[in-house]
Amino acid sequence: MTSSYSKISTAVILAAGMGIRLRNVTGLLPKGLLEIGGKSLISRSLESLKNEGIDRVIIVTGFQESLYHEHLQQQADIPELEFVHSKQFEETGSMHSLFVAQNYLQEDFLLLESDLLYESRALPSVINFEGPDVVLASGKTGSGDEVYIYGEKCEKQPGTITSGSIVRGEIAAISKKPFPGLSAKGELVGISKISLKLLNLMCDYHEAHLEFPCSRHYEECISDICSKTEIPFLRVGDLVWTEIDDQSHYDRALKEIFPRLIK
């Protein structure tokens, strides 16, 4: 299905985090520079974005920002890059990274986390979604540290997340914790399509509740405002992907996810 909405040509990658839980693997490297199969996570994302017609990527940096500049300055076959530095990265979460990038965005865009390893279906699923906004979800991964997308309970659907199916719905909440009265519909992947309208709502909410330190993440902001505006999710039940936040995620990426991606 081809989207009737404006073509997405810009992406934002949130790459300001300190990656403290992954230090035994990365040392002082930012998570996005972690290499899997001889290539960094962020390089993989940039190449995939280029392949899907994205020609401009804003990378929001924080921890070890210069390493991103050095790593990417010689790389070919990637979109045009712009770097935005989140000065208060040590005391803020990912929503503040998006907030500092707001003035650089004049069109709808893709939003990605920097620590993702994912199959090629992920990006076009979001880009071609029929609507200005969507948050990508997967089926149950069992990876640990999952963030769940919740929707209204439906008598015709099972209460557990299923795999192998493509389902869309409206987000009622996003959380690592159970929500009474709501059903878990999928796991947050970390790839979304965000309209300028939704970005402004998120940034207005963030600014109204901003005090430092502020650990709020963008998905928490979406969760907080989804009662005021409809925000869809799209679940690709059998999507192959992982985030890499800690040693167990890294081990899973090497032993399970990467071998499936290269088949």
C-alpha cells in the first residue's frame, strides 16, 4: 500500500545516550557505534534509510559526540547528515533529545533509536503506513527489558501478543509495566513516523513539564498525550529485530538476530 501522505525524506536518530548498561561491551563508545558483523549500528541504519529514499538525517548527539562525527565523515552511500548536540544529555532522556531537534524540523519525519539492529521490512512498513503518524511494534521477543504498546481490550483477540500477523490499532498507553484494563498489543521497536503536528504536541507537553534532571523518554511522552490525540501503532508480528542496551541484548544480537538477518 502506498501512502497518500507527503513523502518522508527526513529522519531523526536519537544518539545522545550514555549507554551505561553496555559499558562492559562498548567501553566509552556510544551505543550507536557498536559493531555487529563488522559494521556499526548507526551505519546500518543510515544505509537502510538511504535505500528507502531518505536523503536527510539529523543525528542528536550527547555522550562522546565527536566519535560520531569521526566515524561517519568518510562514509559514502548515506543520506546528508546534520548533527544536533543535546548539551544536557547526562540528565535528560530521549524526549529532550527530540525537543532540542524541534527547530531543525519543518516536515514529517522518521524517528529512530540509535541502538537498533533490524530487518529491511521495518522502514517501509512505517514509511508506507496510511497516515501521518505511526509507532512500529513487533510480536513477543522475550528479549528482556521490553516496552509494551497497550490498546483497548477486545473480546475477539487473545490477551497475549501473537506473532506472524500485521495488526494496526490506536495506542492507549506505552509502558514496561502492565496496565489494568488494557491489553498488550506489541513491543515497541524504536522506529516511528512522526508528523509535525504530533511533534509539536509532544514538545509542548515536554516543555510544560520540564525540570532538570528529566529522564522522560519520547515513548513516555506519546503515552501521556495519546488520550488527547489518536496515535496509531502497527504491529509486524514476526519482525526480526533487537535493541542493544546491555550484555544480554548484545549476546542475543550476535547469536540469534544477526544470523537471521544475513540469511
